[in-house]
Amino acid sequence: MEIQRSDAMLMEILQERKTITGFLDAVFGFLKRNTDFYHTKKDATDKIGFPKGMRDQILYGAMQRYDPECWLQTMSAESGIDDSGINAPPAISEITVETDEQRLQAKPAEADVSTSKTRRSFEPGDYKNGAAFEHHCWSQTLKDLELHVKLPGNLQSAKQLSIDIKAQQVKVCSKMDATQVILEGVLSQRIRHNDAVWSIENGTLLICCDKAKERWWDRLFEGDNEIDIKKLDCERYIDELPEDSQLAIEKLRVQQMTADQQQKTALQTTDPEQNKTLERLKKAWDAEGSPFKGQPFDPSMVQMS
């Protein structure tokens, strides 16, 4: 899945840089060289960058989203759903991952499904731009949708489940007892059900599908409470931006690389004594206990007389 792939790439950077400080240096250095993250919009007609103050809000929001001390306070409570639907054909593609781990335990029904116990069933990333409920949650981008469903302890295998997905309907129930319905509902918008895929891992069913139209959904099922789509994280990948915006970002990247190279050239010296001093500074820079350990040596931070 996307999270595992991202974790693998980021772990490689962390192992190379060795410290959190070095890791963050690599991340923000990449953003500076390859994106418009540090470009502040001059006016409303500027097509790239962020309005003044927006970058700090994005950073704070990203940190808070995964902070166990804060994330409960940032999400709006969602109530239960009143769903109805009909049987539909199964998804075209199926991926099954079976494990011996069964973390889901039966819980008594609760009137308020927005309590902290309910929220802790899912990670914040599982319902990014979506909502979390007692036994399921959903997340979205402009193009696609992901649905996480907690499975009962006696239904942990694909062989035990009937998973029916249609253009505007989803139903998950037991193959052995059709009356044991885990999730059923009419989607608020249409999906490309023929391209839907699903997998089972660690007691959770994950359904992934593309939206029929690129648009933000304000709810997953008809009958759900609406979410505020004005507060969604609407960032897009660079290759999804208009061509003129991509060209502007590339121009900024080239300008930044040129400026960095000019700075390095200006700092180069032919003085043997200063070269020796620089070598000593490099060793001290990465020494144990140095606040810069793990970061690339930056001579511009050192004033030499």
C-alpha cells in the first residue's frame, strides 16, 4: 500500500542521515530545491507558492495530525449512519493478506460513536479528508477513495466474506450468514467500481477505488453527517498542476540551485590556513554532541575572518 511504500523510502533517508535533525534537513532541503514551498505569493495573481503565513499553518497542521496529545481535538465528531443498499457484484481485483493477528475484540454498542475509544480504532491518516466511525472510516483525495472496515473476530478471511461493490453501493457481510452485515450503504457519489481493489490485513478490510468524477465528497454514505470540505487538505502533486505552474516551479528550482552553487563558489578559498580551518570545522560539525550531527556541512553558517 501507499503508506508502506512511503515508509520504506523515508526509512532509507533516516538510516542515511542517522538523526531526526538530519532527516528533517533532507526533507526541507528537498522542498526548497524542488518545490515552491518557500515561495510566498506576492499577490492574488501569483500562481505558485503560498500566501503569507500559510506555510506555517501547513507545517503545524501536519505535525498536529499525528500528535497523540492533540489530534483528537482537531477532528469534528461524527455520528452514526443510516444506510440502505442492495447487493452488488464483487470488485474486479482482490488482494488477500491473511495473518494470525486478530486485534479486533467485540465491543458493546455505544450511543456516541465519536468518543475517544472509537477514534483510537483508526490512525489519523486512515481518515484524512474524510471521517471516522465506530467500525469504519474513510479518506479521500480529489481522485480516489479509501475505506477501512474493522472486521469481527470470527470473520477475518476473504473466504468468509462477501464483498459487493457497485457504482454507488457497498456491502460487506458474512458468506455463511447473510444476515450478519458488517457494513452496508449507498455512496453519496459514484465510483469506478470495475477498478476497485480490496485487501484484508490485521483484521481490517481496505477498499480502494477511483471516483467517477474528480471532486471532493462531503460524506461517504447517504445519511452521514457532512464534513466541511473547505477545511480539507487540498494539496496536489506537482505533476497534477497546470503546465505553466510546473514550469514556474522548475524555474524556481533552477534559480535556487544556481544560487546555492554561487554561494559555495564564493566561500571557496585558496588560503591553506583557511582550508585547514574548514577541515577542522567539518569534523566538529559531525562530532558526537554537535547540534548539526547528521546534517550536510554548510560553510555559509560559519563566519571566518
